[in-house]
Amino acid sequence: MSNEFIALAVPAILLFSAIFTLLFGFSVHYTKSRGYFITLGTLFITFLISANGIGETFTLPVLPHIFNSMVVYDAFSATFISLFLLGGFLTLAIAKSFVDNTCFFTHESFVLLLFSLFGMVILTMANELLTAFIALEIASMSVYILVGLNRNSLRASEAFFKYLLLGSFAASFYLLGMVLIYASVKSTNLAVIAHYILSTNLKAQLLVIAGSMLIMITIMFKIAAVPFGAWVLDVYEGASFPITAYMAGVFKIAIFAFILRIFLQNFIAYESLYDPLIIGGAMVTLIAGSLLAVTQNSVKKMLAASSVVHSGYLLIAFASIGEATYSATSAIIFYLFAYFLSAIGAFGVLSYISKGSDKQINYDDLNGLAKSRPIIAASFTIFILSLAGFPSTIGFIAKFYIFTSAIEAGYAILAFFGALAACVSIYYYFKVIGHLYFKESGPVESLSGEKFSLIFIVITAIVVLWGGVGTSLLYDLPGINALNDLSRYAIGSLSL
Amino acid sequence: MQNEILFAILELISIISSVVMISAHRPIDSALSFIVTLISIAALFALVNATFLFVVQIIIYAGAILSLILFIIMFLNIKDENLPDEKYKNRWLLGTSIIITPFSLILIDLILRSDIAVHALRDEKFGTIKDVGATLFSQWVLPFELVSILLLVALIGAVTLSKKEA
Amino acid sequence: MSLLIFLPFITAIFLFIVKMPINAVKSIYVVSTLCVASMAIYLYVHFDPNASMQFIENHSWISQYGINYSIGVDGVSLGIVMMNALLMPLIAIGLYKQRDKKGYWIHLLFVQGGIMGAALSLDLMLFYLFWEVMLLPIFFMIGLYGYGKSNFVAIKFNIYTIFGSLMMLVAILYLAVSYKEQFGFYSFALDDLKNLKLTTIESLLVFSGFMMAFAIKIPIFPFHTWLSDTYRSAPTGIVIVMSSLMAKLGAYAIWRFLFTLFDKTSHQLAPYFIGIGLFGLIFFGISAMNQTHLKRMFALSSASHLSLIVVGFFVYDIYGLVGSSYLIISHALSSAALFLMLAMMYERVQTYTIDTLGGIAKVAPVFALFFAFFALSIVGVPLTSGFVAEVLIILGAFEYNIYIGFLAATTVLIAMLFMFKMISAVLYGDTNERTKNFQDLRAHELMALIPLALLILAMGIFPNYFIKNIEPTAKTFASNKEVSHHE
Amino acid sequence: MLKGYMILSIILFSIGIVGLISRRNIIVMYMSIELLLNAVNLSLIAISADLADSSAQVMSLIIIAIAASEAALFMSLFVVLFRNRASLDVNLFTILGGKE
Amino acid sequence: MSTLTILLFAPLLSAFLIFLITVLYSQTKQYVYTFLALMGSGLSALLALYVSYYSYFEKQVLVTHLFTWLNIGDFLIEVTLKADALSSFMLLFVAPVSFLIHVYATGYMNNDKSYGRFFAYFNLFVFFMLLLVLADNPIVMFIGWEGVGLVSYALIGFYYEDVKNTYAGNKAFIVNRVGDFGFLSALMLLFLSIPLGGFSFDNIFLGLWLIDSHRLTLIAFLLFVGAMGKSAQIPLFVWLPDAMAGPTPVSALIHAATMVTAGVYMVARFAPLYNMTPDILLLIAYVGAFSALFAAIIATRQYDIKKILAYSTMSQLGFMFMALGVGAYSTALFHMFTHAFFKALLFMAAGAIIVAYHHKQDIRELRGIRASGLFILMLIATLTITAIPPFSAFFSKDAIMSALYAGHIEIFAIAFVTSLLTAFYMFRMLFVLFFSKSEQRGQPTRKSMLYPMTPLTVLCIFAGLLNVPEIFSGNLSVSHWLHLADQSFFVPHTQEMLLMSLNTFFTLAVIVYTYKKYAYTDAIEFEKSDGMIANKFYIDALYTKTVVTVLEKLSYFFDKKISQLLIDGTINSMALVYLKVGNLFARAENGNVRFYALYMLIGLVSGFVYLYWSLRSFL
């Protein structure tokens, strides 16, 4: 049932729901939990709708006459939209206890969340540079605000400030890049650009190359690749846990949806030009992220720094796209999925432990958690293992794909490098587990058990495990194979 | 020829005023010189017959945004002692300029090397409100609508963030 | 046969979920491991020595990448499987009165499953999965139930071993990708990958990737520094697993993977590894001499013997191969028994330090007898299985090169250097405050030790019965050598 | 002419970047960002004129709108920051980051 | 169940039963052990006599195949018992002497709290010794060989409450193992050099001629290293004196009569091989000669009664090796035969003295004991060892002397000096013990200890008759029976007679001199106990310095310096450096947003520079 209606339904429902919540928020009937469940329900419904479209290859320009072919709905976007809608859903579901415990999480937050998802949906579907930019801005701006929501917190406001300033700075590169491309191509439509690149010689493409470089830099900023990702530690630290999870897991997916589309459709021709840059970037990112992660005392900052490392892994696959398009792309998709599950789980657990407070969770705050909350500790362990890429978790399979694609592309050295970074990551990840299990706790605080969040944490943990060992032996459940198929359909729908 | 001379003058004005903007110590000076930059840019718009955009630039930038900045500066009542004491400002300016030079030069070089000019003939309608409007609503409906959402988001954000504590 | 792998897992998960008293946990553990043991014995009885790979199971797992769940057993892995199946229940029986933590037993079950899986895997990815997975419970057990700076040690051990594993992972992936380039599709199956043609440099690099993992796990010479601290800190169950099973698995993997995949490279590098092995044999043996901590001493002693095993493998003739396989089993039995006894001793005197012990033979003659017996079986006195293995390895070494042979033969001297001193200091002499109330072995402890002792004796007196299952497999490898030499 | 505009645009863009990085005053930083956007707009208009096509002008218009929305956020940011810190010195906003 | 099987396994079974009873029920009455122990060894002694009889008179070889021990590739090891002449000859004295010492031990160990354990070991020892003797291939022989060493280790450290005893045991086993290292290496080389399948003695000897002579020399040498260890020859003799820490029956059985002679047996066993390597034979002769002399010299300054006997054992073993070295294998064996009797007797008597006199062992403290029975026994044994005719050793030693005389005169000279020294130190001990002005009375000796000495005394006197040389119109029946690959040599009868008389004369002279010196004097008290001789030529100290200390230093160096400091230190410092760099790097993450922007700018600029650089060819 993949027709225009569905293509429009998802953003429309999100938009509608956002505005409804905004208005409903002013009504006397509004309570936080109502707002919460409206949002959650919206996410769930939209996820179901978009998930309907995945699993086959199709391309569908949405209202091409009205929208001037600026958005396109294809298997690629459907896959990504489903992914981050699911991500948003899980984030919100796990954040239930956090939402309940904090006062700054008002109805505007739900509205902004929905708007940001709307922006991501459009970003994923965008087939035109300016549209993509606006969508990106919608999403990022919502996230900026979400970061700064807790305006009484110095940390939050500072994080907001940094994110906003640097984000705007980075965004202007995109615009400059767009203009440079436009100056050459005389159009901003991706398909036209692709055609231009294929049909002209390199001399005519100098500005296109420079422009694509600038656009890439914005993207690198968003996915926090070194040296453009210096903000990530501070912002993640300042933001509240669910928002951090949202940024780390969900937002990244949308960014990658766009970067993959634009790279695969247009700039793959410059692959040999870019590869050294991306490889260098991947290496620097891996090194810097690993270095940062080992020095952190706060678990949250450690996870933030490690998300830089994960960007490094993604860049490895990204570098391999030119030589091993299919496997690298599906590796990226799988990795994003794996990472968002694990990161959302890990941050979710932290937010669950923090009970909505602004407190920084240090390693020592985890001491003895295994005794007081064994299930939480076990789930946390699973997420951590998955982040570390330990076998039998989804994170391992993801790394496996990344390394395979790197080797397939002839960059065995990158895979080696990634392995080294993974080895270092063992240290800081297992430190967490060590604190969870091996250290005696101080006075045990009783955690008010929010069942709802707990259930979703556990479900996420189980999915993480299943993603690691899931086989097609049990035919009823989609396993690793199913995800692979999915990404294949998704890539197939791009006009390569 | 006349255009070229005008361009050169405006170019100089805009560059100088923007340099002043980034180097002035007090924000109010920066803001004022920024207005000069904006107006000169608007004039550059006009130079190529982009009349509508000339108007928009004047109204929105020089009028609205800059007023807002000035308003904020005054509203916050920033005194001189609240201003950062920028001891190493000039060093920073110099250093950053040196760092950025390759970037600028490379881009300028690329622009000079590439063959982008079409020299299409402009008809009379060009740059008028009608022309721009027609293009906007025939080809750029979606971005236009999206921008409205963006503004809504910004609005919500601004309201939420600057709200006093409940 | 999958049940061998998954029964421990299933039991572990069951134990984890269901709340029950600790004795029930132990009983279920014992029953489950005994089930595994009986299945393993069934396997052994029905094992056909002359067929190569048997009891094969094959299911598709990640089909795009040609990763299969594929397991099977041959003469080499049989030993590991048997040891794994037999030692695990004995640990519980021997330590029945100790270790009243449910997690301890659950983790041990996980380890068993992991080792079983790794020993049976014929698919490299599957092997890697199990190889890594068994680290986790080990990590937990060291951290949770260990002694001293267990937290630090656990993390250090983990980083050490995972470093090796990751190198192996890259190597495995490289193989699979090369396979795809040459044959058009991915495969991680051992049988497929051995058809690969790699350039010398490639195979050298990939080989070292694999070897890194195995070398750390075994450990051979410069990669051993995790060893003594880890053994010292780890709880008994894990020490037994590490010395008897995990390290042996590393040695086994050399045969299973390196020799299968890199026949030529293995031969080219054999002299170096023999050199390292011999050096390790002597180095570790001599290092062990001055140790005062019993577990450290046995750690180094294990390392010494494992180096000998490596030598045996790399001399790569039938005697070396069979001898090493036999030493894997034999040393597994002996060291398991010794570490079990150390745990029993620790329970009684709360110390591992040699200097604080003495005179145990006087108060606990049976304990002393068993302890001495197992210690001697490590030294490799005749009638114990270690003797047979050492003779074969030495024979193999002599066949390889006479000087190598002499160096390998020093093994009959090395182990004695510390073992006899240790026996004297621990068992003999007069009793002191700590040891004067040393209680002799209890019934359940005997139940665990007697089978080990009998097995060691049986393997020492009637080796042929046991070796006939290993020999045909070794023969095919040794004859491969002939072929590749002629090439 | 087009190239001249674009070169000017690049120069202004560079000046904006320099201002953003060199200045500690947050308001000046904001204005530098606005300068970046204006630089982009300048190019767009030039292209538009060169092409005699008003699409680029529309884009420029949209960019102005985006700038406006950013302005809204920045304004509220100033308010929040000044309320919390009573200063606009960027160097003081470093409670995040670094090692605690 | 063949005879040989029963012969071999009877002691094992009784050892096992005794052991089981000890473990299961510690209150068992002593006579149960006694019964079991004597049954085991007695049965095998009887059967051994039968087998020897069978072999001697019927000239039959008994063979029993038990099972296949190992069959890999060409390495086929069958556990087969084979009683050929040589084995039967060994059985002839090993099993009966063992039995007698068992009987003796029942008295000696009476009321010892580890009575059961003792006999378990003892019977186990007999089993291994028989296995060694009966083995028909070197690997099984090696098993027995190591087995006796092992039991010897356990028995030396029998009184383990004193750690020193166990250290003596350790020393014995370790030094023995050095020999075994050689033995095992030799066997491996031998196997690999022989192209034929199977590894029994017969096969080996069949294939010998195919082996390259250098290789063969090496093998022979390594085999001899094994023999050196077991038979306490220079340089691997240091364990034997210390081994006297065990109970006296142990010394009698293991370190005098049986185990230490295994080296001689082994060399004799490999006689065909040695005959092909004359260099090594010469080496053996010299090693034997020097060992004999060396031990005899040391023995002259020893005061511990058992140590004197230990050195004399070493010395006698030296004689045997001299004989082996000149190819007189059966002569060596025959000396071993007589040696078993007189040395066992000496030890038993010494043990009886020790038991009677409150476990004193120093002859200076034991001076003037009054025990006529023991004196007679001791005297006979001492006369035997000094080869006074017509005691048995006269025949055996004389045969050796004449063989040496025929072969190597210089070795003969050494042997001659040694035999004089033997007379000196043996009689020194005898005179100091029994001929003294002072007087000591001890407890009476138990019957069970005295009785087994009687047959030994008889054998001491008459065993020589079994191999009476031609000169006394004998027919060398033992030599003929053994039928070894002896090298023939010829000494004219007159010369031989002369030698004998010379020998006897000088020996008697030495005895007289000794009597003068030690009987009823205090000469023993004035001997310096700190000279070179008394300190055993500092050989022990030398070994400690060179081997033990070096090893300990090395151990320290390996563990602390290389492992912990070098390797682990490197790894740890790598981690530390990493952390340091991380901290340094974290400084860059200073929270200042301008710096973040600067990093971005740097990234941007470098990206563009790279781009420009790589596009340069198109520009």
C-alpha cells in the first residue's frame, strides 16, 4: 500500500498531531500524561504506516507537480523513516519515568519532538537541497530547543547556546555549498545535479566539488565527526537524558538518510577524491573519540565521547561506499539501527536511574546497581556490550558489517584501525560493567519503579540480543537476515 | 561601467563595514556598522535589479532583525563592564584571518576558474514582486510551507525559553 | 549435538530466571553438566576414528554473508569436548560445599556452552561468536568472585584477550572477503575458506591476526603477562576453565584453523613458533621456580606446558600432533585436579602462599597423596598420561630437528624444578598453626578427584585406546605436510 | 559581474567566520552568523540576475526567513544566558566540557 | 596368567592392597601389612627363582605379551615381558634380595606409624624394578626406570616431617631425571634412526648397523648419561649420599642392591650398540674408574656409617662400569650380582646397628659397640667387599681386574688403587665400630632383622662359585648363560695368578695398616673434618653455585625483570601513555565554543587544501 497517500500521511499526521498538542496544551483538559500518550500514539501510528512501505523497492515522487519534485517517497526513505520513528517511539517510551519526574518537560516538548520528527521525515524524503536544508533546520532547531528546555539549568542553557551557535555556523556552510552548486548546475534538484555531474567534465564541476565539500562538512558536524564534533560532549552532557538519547540515536539516522541519499545519488562520482578525506576523518574520529572516552568520569560524557567513536565506525563504512556500495550502505543502515537501539537503551537506563534529576551520573553512581536493580543492571550490561560490539549482541553484527565492507573496499587497514578502537572501547565500556557488578554500593536508594519505562528497556534489551543472534531458523521472527534484506530494498530504490 | 564602479564602491563599503563590525569593541558599534553592511548588500541587490529582495533586505534585516538586536542590547542594558574584556582580540582576529585565507583563496580561485556565467538577458519583470511571487508559488511551494513550520518552531522555542518560571 | 552446546545455555538462563535455593541451583547444575557429560560420552563411543568430520549439523544463519551454524567433531576437537563435558560436573562436585552464589554456577554453565560451541564450530563466525562469548562469564566471575584486585585484573584480562580476538575478527573478515572476490559469494565455512589462494603477504598478515588471538589465549611467550595475575585473582572454577579448557582451546584452534587455512604459512613460520614455544617452555618453567603463590606457580607451569603443546603442533608430524593433542587432554585433567585441590586447600587454610603451608601430609594423607599424584602427573612421570604426551612430543621434536628435540626434552627437567620444591614445602615438613587442623578430603571431594586420577592413570597406562581416536585425523594433517613439502 | 559578486560573497563569508571565532561577545558572534547568511544571499541574487531567473531570489527569500527564525532563537538565547549569567562573554560559558 | 605376569604384578597388587587398606582404615593391625607385603615380594621371589632356573637350565626365553601401549605411525610399543638370560639373571638376585630386605624391613620398621605406607612403596618399587628388568623394549624399560626413581624419591623422603629428607628425595629425583633426559633423548634418536618398525630390543639390534656412526655415538653417550644418573657416576652422583636420608632398608634395597645397578644393566642390555661405539666404551670405563676412585677417596673421610656405604656403592658401581667399559659385560653383571648380596648385607647390618644404638649413625659416636653377631656379619661382608678370597666378590672383582689389565692398564691402575682404598675405608669403619677401648651396649637385634641376613651371608661367601673362572677350573657358567656380546680378551694364567696374589697381598697389607691405625686408637677423632676430601671435593657446593643459584637468579630475572618489568611494564606504560594523551587531548575539549568553531575551521581549511591539492592536475 505504498501510494501517495501514505507518503503524505506520515508527515501530515506528525504535523497535525504537533499542532493539536500545541493547542491542546493550552486547554484545561490537558495533563502531561495525556500529552505524552498522544505523542506516543502518534509515533506508533506513523511508525506502523511507514513500516508498511518497507520490504520492497519502489520510488514515488510525491505530488510532483505541486511540489516540483522536491520530495520523493521511496523504499529508502520509508526504511529510514520507520527506523527513526521507531527510535523516537522507543526514546519516548523509555523516557516515561523521566517525563513524569521533571517539570520542564511540558507540552511544548512533545510538540517540538513531533516537529523535529516531521523535519526528519521531510529531510529523508527531500530530493532538493533547499528543502532538505529547511527540513534539517526544522529538526535541528527543535532539538536545539529541546536541549535548552530546562532553562533554569546552567548546563542546559549553555548546551543550548553552544549547540545553537555552532549549529547555525555549520548550517551556513551548507548554504554556501548549495549556492556554489547552484551556480554551476543552475538547479538544486538532486536528480538534476546528478545528471549534471554525469554529463559534464571535471572542469565544469569545480564548484560542485567545493560545494559538496561544504555540504559534507555540515553533515560531519551533525554526526559529530572530529574535528567538527567538538560540541558533542558538552551538548550531550548539558541535555537531559532522553534528549541526549534522541540526538545520539534518532537524529543521526535522519542525517545519515540524507547524507546517504545525496552521496549515493550525486557525489559518488567524487568518491576517489573524498575517500582519503573520509578515511582520515574516520581515523581521527576514532582516535579522538577513544581518547576522550577513556578520560571521562561521567558515564554520560563517556557515552557521548563513545558516540564520536561510533561516528568513526560509520565513517569507515562511508569511506567504503565507493568500492563496496551495497555492503557499505547496508552496513551503515544496520549500524545505525544497532547503535540507536543500544544508545537509546543505555541513555534510557541512565535517565531511569537519574529519576529526572539534572545529576551527572558518574561511574561510582552505578556501584552495586546489580544488587539493587538486577534487571536494570542486566539490561544496561546488554546495551553496553552491544555498544562495545561484543558478539551475540546486535552491536557486534553491526561492527561485523562495517569491517566487512571496509575490507571489501580494500581498506583492510581501516578495519584494523576500527578493531583497535574497539579494543580501547572495551576498557571504558567494561569499566561500567565493573562498576555495576563488582563494586559495593553505598546506601541503596530505592528507585521508584516506573513499570512502563522498565518494560521498554527490557524489550529493547531483548531486541538487542535478538539482533545479535537472531536467525532465520525461527521463521516467524525477523532476524539479522531480514534487516539485511531491508537495507537492500532501500538501496535498490535509489537511482544509482 | 557605471555598474562596475558602483559595485566597487559598495564592495568596499560592505567589506570595510563588516570588518568594523567584527572588530568593534562595543556591540552597539558592531550593530551599527552591520547595518551599513546590510544596506550596502541591499544596494548590491538593487544593482542587479533584484528590487523585491532589495526591499526585503532593508525591511527584514536592516529593519527588523537589526532593530531586534539593538533592542536586545538595550533591553539587557549591557554596560561596558559587562562586556568581555578581550585582551587578545586582535591576535585572534589576525590568527583566524590567516587560517581562513587559504579557504577563501581556494574558493575564489575555483570561482574564477569555473565558467559559470550565463549572461542571460533580464526582462523587465525580473526582480519584481510579481515575478518572485509567481516563482515562489509555482516552484517553491514546499520550501515556503516548510519555512512557515520552521518559523512556528522558532516561535515556540523562543516563547518556551524566554518564559518566566511557572 | 547442538544440545551439547545449548543445554548449558538453557539451564543457565533457566537458573537465572527462576528463583530457587542455592542447593537446588547446584543440583541442577550438576544434573545438567552430567547430562552433557553423558552425551559427550555417547559421542565418544559412537565416534568413528577413521571418518574425518562427523556429527555435522548445518543451518543457515546470516545467509547474505554465508554465515552458517555449522558444527561437527573430529579427532582433534573430540578431546576438548570431552574435557569440557567431564570437568564441569567435577568442578561442582569438588566444590560442592563452597561457592554459595547462584551466579557462580550460572556463569560456569555459560562458559561451558561457549567452550563447547567454540570447539565444535566449523564456521569461523560461529567460532568467533563462541570464542568471545565465553569471555564474558569469565570476566564476571573474576570480578565478582575473585580475589585481590579482581576488578582491575578482570578488565585487563578482557582487554588483553579481546585485543587478540579483534585481530582475529579482522583476519576472518579478510578471508571471507577474499573468498568472495575469488568465488563470488561470501562464506565463512572452514571447508570453503581453505580453498583460498592468498598471496604470501596476505596470508602472513591474516595468519598473524589469528595467531594473535590464539597466542594471547594460550598464552605463548610475550603475551603471557595477564596470566599470573589473572590466575591469582580468578576463582577456582575459572582458573580451571582457563588452564584446562580455554588455553587448550587456543592450542586446538591453532590446529583447527591455522593448519587448515594456512598450511604453507604455518610451515614457513613453524621454526619461529617452535622457537618461541621452546623458549616459553623454559622461560615459564624457570619463572615458576621462585613463585610463592601457588596459583601463580601453577599458572606459569601451565604456560610452560602449553608452550610445549605449541611446539608439538608446529613440529607438525604425526607424533607432535598426537602428542600435543594428548597433552592438551592430559594437562587439562591434571591442572583441573590441581586447581580443584588448591581450592579445597584454600577453603581449609585460607592461603595460597607456599611459605605458610607445610606438613599437610601428616594430617591429611589422602589429600597429600592426591595432590602429589596430580603434581607428578604434571611433571609427566610414567604411567600418567602426561608421560605419553611428552614422549610423543619429544619424539616429534626430534624428528623435526635433533636440537629442537633436545630442547623439547628439557621438559622432563623443567617442571621438576618447581614442582618438587613445592610439594616438599606444602605437603611435607612439620605442621604449623595453619595446617595443624587440616581436614582430610571429604567424600564429595574424593568423588571429584578419583575420576580424574583414574582417567590420568588409564590414559597413561593404556594410551593406545585413547589415541586411536586422534591418530587418523593427525595422520591426514601430517600427510598434508608431505604434500605441501613436495609442492 | 557574477564572479565579482561571488568573490565578494566569499570575502564576506570569511569575514563572518573570522568574527565568529575571534570575538568573545556573543552578540557579535550572532551578527557574524547573520553576515554569513547575507554573504550567501549576495551570491544567490547575483546568480539569479545572471540567469535572469527568480528562483534564486526565492531561495534567498527563504534564507532570510530562516535567518529570521534563527534570530528568534538567538534573541531568546541572549535573554536566557544573560538572565542566568549576567554576562555575554563566551569564555565564561565553559561549565560543560573539559574535565571536572 | 603367565608366570611373568604374576611375577610382575604380585608386588603391584600387594602394594595396591596395602595402600587401599592404609587409606580406608588407618587402624589396621601391622601383621596384615606384613602378610601382604611378604606375600607380594615372596611370590615374585619364588617365581623369579623359577624363571631363572628355567632360563639357566632349559635355555628358554619366556615371553608374555600384555597389550599394545602405543601405536602411532611407526611408533609401535608393545608391553611385552620377556625373560631372556639377562633378565633372568637380574631376576635371580633382584627378587630374592628384595624379599629378604622386605623381611628385614618388617623388623626394622616395626611399630612405625607409617608401616603400611612403607610397604606399599616398597612393593611398588619391586614392581617397577621388575618391569625395568623384564621389559622387552626400551620405552617400557624407561617406564620402570622412571618408576623406581619415583618410588626412590618417595622413600628417601619417607620421614617427611623433616623437610631435609624430602629435599634429599627431590635431589635424587631431579638428578636422576637429568640422566633420564639423556636416556629419553637417546631412545627418541634411536627410534628415529632405525628404519624398521617396532621398537623392541631385538628390532633395535637388528637395525643398528644402518645407523650413521656419529649418530650412534651420540645415542650411546646419551644412554650412558641415563646410566650415570641412575648409577650415581660422576658427575651425576651427588644424590646418592643424600639418599641415605631414607630408612635403612631403603638404602639396602634401592641404593645398594637393585636400583642403582639399573644403569649397569641398561648398558649391558645395549651391549651390541656399545660394541659399535668404542669411544663411548672408553668413556664409560674412564667415568667408572674416576667415579670409583673419587668415591673411595671421599669415603675415607666419611663418618656417617650409611654414607660410607653409599660411597662404597658408588665406588663399586664404578668398578662395574669399568668392566662395562672394556666390554666385559658379563663380568660387570656378575660383580653386580655379588655386590647385591654383600652391599645389602652391609646395609642391613648397619641398619641393625643403627636401630640398636638409638638411631645414631656417626661412627665416632658408635665406637666400641659390642655385638658379636652383627660383627661377624659385618666382617664377612667387609671381607667380601675387599675381595678377599674365597669370598664371592673376589671372583667378580678379580675378573674385572684381569679384564682391565688386559685392556687398559691405566684404568687398571686406578682400579687397583681404588680397591686398596676400599679395603682402607671399609676396615676403618669396621675397626672404629668394633675395636675400641670404649664400650657401648645397645638393644638386641630383632630376629626378623637377623634372619634375612643369614642367607645373604651365605650368598656373600658362596655366590662366587657360580662364575668360577677357568683358572680355578671353573666354567664361567654365568657368563655362558648370559651369552652377552662380551669382548674377548686374554690374560695368561700366570699373569692372572700374579695379579690375584698381588691384589690380595696388598689388600691384606692395607687391612693391617688400617688395624694399626684405627683399632683401639683415637685416630678417628683427630681426622680433619673440613678438608677437601671431607667436603666431597666441594662438588655439591659447586653444583649449588653453578646450577641452583644460577637457576634461582634466572628465575627471579625472568619473572620479575622480563615478565613483570619489561613486558607487563611496557603494556602498562602503553596504557598509561594512552591515558596521558587522552588527558592532554581532553584539554582541547575545553568547553569554549570559540575553540570548537576554530577546530571546525581548521578541519574545513585542511579539507579544502587537500581538495585543491588533489585537483591541481585539472586546474
